[in-house]
Amino acid sequence: MLKLIAAVLFSLSFLSFAQEPAPAEAAVEEAADAPEAKEKAATPAKASTSTKAKKPSVKKPLTEKQKAQRAKMKACNQSAKQQDLHKDERKAFMKDCLKKA
């Protein structure tokens, strides 16, 4: 009975090692698989781009409201930098500054 238990435990331990490759072997396998994975991933993307034409991205001009917000941010950032504010102090300052401006 003890021989049977020993044999079962030995075979189970062997199977667990056979299923998990060593870290060095895993790195070698990943490196070997990497070029193939890139080719496989790139292939569908190329096929989809040929079927659909991409529209050129056109940036919309800024609205007056957006321009005003950018100007506020720029002024408040300069003030915070001059006062050498960081983290929570800067966050609180920026919140108040943007509300006032």
C-alpha cells in the first residue's frame, strides 16, 4: 500500500513539473512566439484597412468658450507655479482660481 501511494505521489509531482515550463524556458518560448504573434495580429488589421477607407482627421477650430477656458488655465497655472504650490494645495488653488476667473 505504501508503495502504491508513493508511486501515485511521484507520478503526480512529475506531471505538475511537466506542465509548467521553467522560467528560462518560458522566456525562450515567448521570444520565439513573439514574431509569429505580431504577424498574426497585423494580418487582420491590414485586411480591415483595405476594405474600409479611412477618413482624414480634421480638427475643428476652438470655440470662444474653449479659448477662454484655455486662457484661464494658462493664467492659473502660471500663478500656481510662481507660488510653488504642489499636490493638494495646487489642486485647491486651481479650483478657486478657475471659479473666480
